[in-house]
Amino acid sequence: MAIASRDFRELRLEGISRDFGQVRALRDVTLTIERGEFVALLGPSGCGKSTALNCIAGLLQVTHGAIWLDGQRLDETGPEERGFGMVFQNYALFPHMTVRRNIGFGLATQRRPRAEIARRVDEALALVQLEEHAHKLPGQLSGGQQQRVAIARAIVVEPPLVLMDEPLSNLDAKLRLEMRAEVRRIHTMLGCSTIYVTHDQEEALSLADRILVLIDGQMRQIGTPEELYTRPANPDVAEFMGYRNLVDSRAEPADGGVAVSVCGARLIGTPMQAVGTQVVVAIRPDDMRVTGDGPIAATVEIAEYHGRDFYAVARDADGTNLYFRSEQRVRPGETVRLAAAPARVLVYAA
Amino acid sequence: MSAARLSLRRRLREHGLDAVTLLVIPGVLFVLALFIYPFLYGLVLSFHPKEGDALANYRRFFSDPFLYDTIYITLQIAVPVTLLNVVLSVPVALRVRLMKHQRLLTTILVIPITLGTVMVAEGLLTYLGPRGWLNRSLLEIGLSEPVRLTHNYWGVMLSLVISGFPFTFLLTLSYVTGIDPALEQAGAMLGARARERFRRILLPLLAPGLAITLALAFVQAFTVFPSAILLGAPAGPTRVISIVAYQAAFEQYDYPLASAIAMLMAGVQVVIIAALLGARTLVFRGPASTGKG
């Protein structure tokens, strides 16, 4: 019944947009996903990432654009025909069916022989390590176990593409780490192409081969986790990727980059694009060092103990907040001197 | 002394009894005075017939086809009406759930409830009668004889659908909206088409609610009285059981017999409801969505 087979080369989104009334929730997203790839759609809440996922799933119609699986156009078919697996944020397990029947649902829909269903469900149960819970109802399982059932149910039909909509957001912190490893393990074992929606940059960085950052329904950057982490393409992405220090500044050419003034101090930075004199400087708190001869002087306002280090907010003479990490103890009221390596001072056009 | 009082109060609270519990008293008194007492009074009265032994009324009912046939006649109206109302409600509720102007449509559908049976009956008599709009329109387009829809089985049936449907619809809608839409989406993602999603996901989750809806709708239809008289043929095909009880009480002034008939009415309803709710225990009764763990 499913028109999509597992042996596809690529899934192409060609300029897909989605309007809700007058509001354009998703604007002109173009993306090619290779077979076996793990792509994360990352963005703050309300950025359109779930809309994008639902468009790919077929649960929402695209307003403009096309979706292709190799030579086959998908955007006019219903979700039943696309044959993609989906893991929902609230798991959406059928509450009246046992774990076994939940997992076997897709195979039963395909009218597979009973013996084959039993065998493949057994395999899926083993994969997610839920053999002893096979005859329970979803309501009798913990959140993490429900999550595993949802994953097993999505992958047992061997879909060409697995879609995951913030699957770990309902779990507590410890379980989230465990399930993250689990998602990674299953992906490595089965090699299924996956699109994973999340607002958690750490999740995206640790899981994905490539990350697409969506902000306000628009693609802002696409790249490997390293590229996004070290070289965000614009200040919006930088802010989302944890560059807490975003300072408006003026720039002038200098040796090894551009010279910018941050809090009255001169820093050498790396231009990320062609920049004029008006610039935005982005520095990650981790890249700020407390050193005796640092050019920036600021007074510590708040210092949080984070175990391995301190996370602190300091304020300079003009009242600009600076966020930094320090391995030595810093106390509110103390004056610190801060420095940042030129390669980690990113300069964008304002 | 005061320590002992405190601990008594605390112990009562442990069992869920506190000052708020007192607010239940007016309700309990009301039920006792207006339901339990009359019911028991009627039950006792039914065993004190005007003549004969304690069971004479019941024996009389079951020996006179003119009386016992009314059970069958009433069921013949109530069962199809109940099924029809519930069967119609499900697809409408499934559709309305997805609508934007749900409230407007719900309001329109609820209007028949506010009109009352007599008003609906009057309206139907005019509209469906031999000289009503419907028949005149049908004659215009070439029907040779007017369709008889009043003063017979169909008149009662139609009026019960009109007054019963909003009720079953509202109940069904509340059960339908209780089902997480993501479940249907999950079914679709797993390749199930609309019909299969309905059969394997929605219907099993709706079944317990539908059993309750059926039970309530049945009670409503089984106790039909005004429309059976106004729109039906109360001497023949729509001589329902409540008419017989009414005649016994207010035409023959035989209160014990009327009470016995009322008790039998209640008995039939209890049997049907027990069967429905018994069937309900056979299906899944948990929540219609799985929450976070």
C-alpha cells in the first residue's frame, strides 16, 4: 500500500511553504535528505518546525512547493500513502491496544501474514528492549517505555523515512539522556533516514548529521553540527546556538580580522560575512576567559555555581551585560578582566 | 477535650468527609422526597390492587394483550429511534469536531431541546400534515397522493428523532472530542485509511461512551408520551406503555394498576440498561489518550 520503498536515494523539499489563514508559518524551505541521513530541524518554539514535519508527513497540506521522493511527487498524497514512520510528541499510542498490537498495527494494516507480523513485532520488541512488557497496555508503562513503543511502532514497518516530533521533550532530564542514546543506537543499527524536530540545540548537536535551523518559519542555516556550533551564519542563529553575548559595535580593519570595540575594550574578531563599520559581535560565554590582563573590565553581578565551573553575569561601566564561564570562584561585586580569542569573536554585519 | 475533637475532625477528613460534605444534604433530601419516596410508594401500591391478591395487577397486565402488547409497541418505537439517533450522531460529531464554527452549529442543533416536545409536535403536524408544505411540494412535483407522516408510527418516530438527536449528538460530541486527534494521525501514518481508523481506533475508544449514550437515549425514547398522543395513533400503532399507565391512573382511577405498569416500565428499562452497561465492561474503558509517563 505504501508507495514509498526503503531503497530511495533522496527526499527533496522544493520551496515548501505553509500558510495558516494570513499567517505564513513556513516559508520556502528547500532541503535534500540523503538516504540514511539524520537531519534535525532546530528552532525556538513556534518557528514552524513541527509544521514542516507535518507537511512532510502529509498531516498538513503544503500551500506552495513540492515534496519529491526520488522521481515521485508526494505532496498531493495523503499520509496513509507516504508510508513514513512517525513518533509523536505525546507518543499517540493506541490506549486500548497492548504493546504488541500497537507495534503490529502498521503491519496489520499492510495485511501481512500473521506469522510475519509476530516475528517482526518480536524483533522490534527486542530492539527497544520491551519483551517483558509486550502484553501491557500503554497506560501501564512509564514515559520512557511508552517512548520506546512509539519508536518501535514507527520503525517496524521499515519506512523509508522516520519523522520524530520532539520525542524526548516529555521525559525528565535523566531519561532524556538515556533515550537520546537509544535513538542514536537505533538509527545506527537500522540506518533509517530520520528527520528529528527539536528545540534543544544539545539534542540536535548530539544526534544529527545535519541541522536545519528554522527561525520564524524561515531557513536560517543548514550545516553539520560543528558548522552550526562554531560558525553560525547570522546573529539569530548565533543567539540560538548559545552565543549569549551579542553586542552592537563598530568595526575597523585590523591584522588577523577586524577590530571591534566591546564594552570599551578593543578586541580582534573574525568576520563571518562582509562587514561594514556597523557590526554585531557574538561571543559564547564559554569562550570568555577570566585573565589578569584581559582587555574588558566588568563587575560581577550574578554568579551561579554549576559544579565544574561558575556561570556568571558581569556588567561593564556602560551597563552592558556580559555572560561568561569561569573555573575559579567569582563573587558578585568583584571586578574581573575578560578576554576572548580572535577566532571565537564572531563579527556579523549589523 | 479539644484535642479529641480535632482528631475526630481529622479522621473524618481522611475519609473525605468535611464541611463541604454537608452541602450534599439538600440534594439527598430532594432525591429522597421526589424520587425514592414516590418510587417506593408506587412499588408498594402496585402490590395492593383494587381486587385480588398482591400480584393481581401484574397477572392482569400479562394476561391482557391490550396491555402487555404495549411493551412490544414501545420497544418497536424506542429501539429504532435510539439506534438511529446514535448512529446519526457519530458521523456528525466526528465532522463537527474538526469545524471552526463548532459552537454555532452546536447551538442550532440544540434548539429542538429548548423547544419542548409539544412545540415540536405542533410544528411537525403543520409541516408534515396532508396540507403541509412537504406534501404540497411533493404533490407539485407529481406525487399522486400525500405521504402520511402524522398520526401514525412515523410521526412519533420523527418527533423522537428531532427531540432526541441533539441530546445524543451532544453526548457523542463530548466523547469524540475526548479522543486525542494524534491517535488518528498515528493510524494514518501507519497506513490505515479512514474506514480502518474508525473501526480499529475510534470505535473501540468510543464504545464505552456510546453504551452510555444508548442507555440514556433509550430511556428518553421509551418513556415517550406527548408526541405519541399528539403525532401518533394513541389508540393503535403508537399505544405506548406510558399511555396505558396514564389511562389506568386518570381515566380508570386505578392507581395500583397504573403503579404496576410504571414498575414494569422501569423493569424493562433496567433490563436494557443493564445489558448495555454489561456489554460496556467487555470493552476497553481507560482514558482515550495516553499522557506523559
